[in-house]
Amino acid sequence: MKKIMMLSNSKFYVLQVLFLFGSFSMQSQLTKVPQESDFVSKMMSPRQIIEVGKGHYFIDFGKAYFGTVVLCSQRDQNDSLIVRLGEKLTATHEIDRNPGGTIRYQEVQLDQITGHQNMVVPLKADKRNTKPGAIILPDSFGVIMPFRYCELENLQVPMEELEIWQKVYHYKFNDEAGMFSSSDTVLNAVWDLCKHTIKATSFAGYYVDGDRERIPYEADAYINQLSHYAVDSVYSIARRTNEYFIQHPTWPTEWLLHTVMMFYQDYMYTGNIDLLEKYYDVLKVRTLMDLEREDGLISSKSDKLNGVFKTQLGFKNARTNVRDIVDWPAGQKDTGWKLATEAGERDGYEMMAINTVVNSFYYYNMYLMSEIAGYLGKKDDVKFFHQKAEKVKKVINEKLFDKSRGIYVDGEGSTHASLHANMFPLAFNLVPDSYKKTVVEFVKTRGMACSVYGAQYLLEGLFNVNESGYALQLITETESDRSWWNMIQIGSTMALEAWDMKYKPNSDWNHAWGTAPLNIITRRMWGVTPKTPGFADVQIKPQLDGLEFSDIKVPTIKGVIVAKYKLTKDGDPFYEIKLPQGMNGEFILPNSKNKVQLNNRVVKNKKILKLANGVNILQIQQ
């Protein structure tokens, strides 16, 4: 191969155009469909162009986006031109024409090139992601697909007389709003991968499951939502997606139980209570509390999960098969796929009628509904949901916990203990202090025996019990293919749907539910979360063990929080935290015995430090 040009980064972003589009079709009328000003189109220049042979060129645009290719030649070509687009390369650095799964590849033949005009390469629509149920894109987009690479074959115009762009589409996005860097280069690369995923997969104006179906699913959307909050202060796409689920629930039991979680986080990040008020009664139904048996636990096998209740849940088809999922994919015997491990991503989970993972979600729903009821001034409901939460917590720890081993089993009647049965109780603060040690020890023996979706809750649980060192080890793992580093190494610039194709054969390379590290770094590692709705007050509870330094910018509805961390030459933590106007905060120390200076004043015997608007300097002597 003969390299003929390497284009500078300064020419990478050559054009940004807000565009107008015609009708935006949707399956139902939602409150706020995307507006023309919500979308951005950019013309991206190549990062690299390589001459493969006569009239044959390989083009690398640097990152995968959803879009198409635009050509502009200085002269006509009266012969056909073959254009190939793809996400993946072969081992010999050619576009993979048979990439497998739902990794995208397409070949188009142009009959000719007309000089001095922009020619948009017409792509073929995919039948699956344009069928009823999929989110329909604006008419002005035309057909788009995710791709990074392009090949031109039979080009008779000199390459120097041809301009070529990757025309990309995404939701409005402020690249400068959220930032993270640290002393760990792998962690930085994982952050960048996840941040780009959030930007690029916003092309539909809703949080969708990637390019295979282009359908919103609650669990995907929840992780997408939290990760989006970490890098931009645009909340319309999350709110729109949340409302979408009111009319379009999906079948997994746990996905339904994500609904309350999404609406709660929306309120905490925006401070806008409208959606909680509007859908409070719907949220109560989505908790699935109608499925309770006498002891307070729920089951998707309950006779109460009948057609009438499914209609109340929002299903158009009363015969929808609502069932537990735990993690995906399930075992090889359940999917029929040839998987790398027979257990799939469930760690051998035994699917019982009373399911530990489902009831962990149910407990958390009861806890959040008590909080939501408080914000809405519904005092009786606060008490009602609080009592339910405490009851469910007590029964889970009585009936689904094996005291002889000090760990949770998969469900009532099971003796099998999986990673999932233990990491979800950790994530939702169900584990009593007396059992945390044995549960954590067990979890650490399982490694990353869950999917990229499950990793969200594994990491949440680890940070809940101050296991930040092990959590960082999992995020920055480089030796195993069950890692974000593997996604980078195999050549993707967006998070994969699964750790590797061998773990889910129909996977795609553009799945935002794989972005757990993005929100975990912000919300758990740096510990920046809204203490009160709308970030009137922020809580900062860092767990940065293993890092020598780190900088972060966290976008909020009140403005940007800017923070810096480093270890001094004596190994003591030093923080500089700048809060925007209108925001106060609290800084949570590891323990109250630390000697601390806050803005050059000594603070003794306190675990919670008050932060004010502007710059706060903290020096912690360990």
C-alpha cells in the first residue's frame, strides 16, 4: 500500500451545519418529538487516505459515526464507481466485507460521478431497523449507517481532484461540556470510547439499542441516560425517551423496573418535577407491586400477571410474554446461539419463580417511590412505600440469603449463588453490614462474569462498599477480552453490545449500554451526584484510589463543576473543586479521623465538609 496523504486534525472538522428537515414520523404522538434544532450534521474529512492500487483507495475517517459519504469531484467520471463502507477491518487492514453479527458493511455502485457537485452516496435501508416499532429518522437524513472506513474502487478521477467526507448525524452535543483525564492512560482511553459512544448513538433523538433494531429498551436507556449526564447538560433526549416508555414498555421484568429509576434520575438532574407529577400513577404500576405475594416478594410467574395487568402496564398486546432476564444473553441452551461459555452472561443463574435479582430491583423501586412521594408532598405514600421497602429488604435477607456461606442464592429454592444474585443487592444497598465482607469476597471471585449491562451494577455495588481499587482494576483490565480495552483493541470506536462477538454472536459495535465506566467515573469514582434535585446541592464523595492525579468537568443544569485531584509528594490527597454560582455542596471524607485543611483552615473530626460557590481547596492528611 502506498500512503498518499495524512490529513491534519485541524481539517478534521470542516463543516458544521444545523439543518432543516421535513416530517418526523413516530408511532405515537409524544409530548416533545425532536425538533429540527435538536440535530446536527457535520462533514468530516478523512484522517488518512491510502492508495491500495490503481483507482483503489482506502479511507479512514478516524471514528465511526452514523451517516453516509459525500463526494465532490473537479471533473466528471463517466464510468461506475464502487463505494464500500464499514465499521470493522480484517487482519490485513481491509474493510471486512463479512464482519459478522450486526457489525455494519455495505457496498454501493455509483453509475457515474458528476463534477462540481456534492454527491451523497445512496445507502440501502436495513429491513430490521426500519420495520414497525423502530424509531423513524427525519426524512432529510436519508438512509444512514454506522461506519468508520470507506473504500473507493475504479476511481478514474485523480484523488487530488476529489473531496470526500463522512457526513454524520447526531443529536446536539457540546464536546467541551464534560471532560476527564487521569494518570491512568487505559482509563482515559475507556472514557473517550464511552463518551464518543454517547455522542454518536444519539442520532435517533431517543436512546436506542444500537443499529440492529433502533428500538428503545429501558435498561439500555438507563445506562445511556446516566452516561449522557456525565458529558453534557442536554436533558431533552432522556426526558423524551422516558415518556416513550410510558406507551412502549418492553418485555423483561427488570426492564420494567428501570422505569421508576429513569424518572427519578431525571428529576434529580433537572429539578423539573413535571414528569413525576404527570406519570406518578403509571410509575406506581410499573413497580409491579400488584404482583406481591403475602411476604412482600414479587414474581413474574404470578397469576396476577394477566392480560388485564399487562394492559395496565402499557402493553398493546395483552398476551406479551413478560419474563425475567437477569442478564443477556442467557445460557447457550436458552438462546440456541453458539456461545463462548455455556452459561452465557448469567454466571449460571438459576431462574426461579422468586428471583433474587428481580426482587432486588423491586426493593429499590419501593425505596425510590418513597423518595418520589416525598418530593410530591404525598406523606401517606412516603410511609406506605418506605414500609414496603423495609419489608422487602427484610424478607430478601431472610429467604434469599444463605447464612452458612454468607452469600445470596439465585432465588427461593435455589442453592446456586451467582455473581448477579450478589452484585445487585450490593448495588441497591440491601446487604447488612455484617454480611458485606462475605458477599464482597464472593463477588471478587467471579470477576467480570456478567455482560456490559451487568457491569453497571457490579461497579455500582463495588463503589457502594468502598472497593474502588478492585472496581478500577475491572475498568482498566487489559489481559482479558471481557473488558473495555478489548473493544478498543479490536478496532471499535464505540462501545460494543457485548464484550466480544463470541459472547453474543449477533452483537453490534454501537451500543450505549456498554458505557458504564463513563457514568461510574463521574458518579462513583469522583462521586459527583446531585444531593438535592436540580443540583441545588451537590455531593462529592471521591474514591480515587490507584490514581496519582485526575481532572474532571461535570456538566450540570446549574453550570459546570470543575475539579482537580493529585497526590502530594507525601502521598496525601489534594483537591481543588470549583462549584458554579447557585450551587452548594458537601465533600464526604473517607473517615472523620483525617486531618483536613479546607481553604487553609484546619477542620477536625468531621466526615462531611461544606463546600461553597467558587473554588474550594482541600488538603487531606492521611
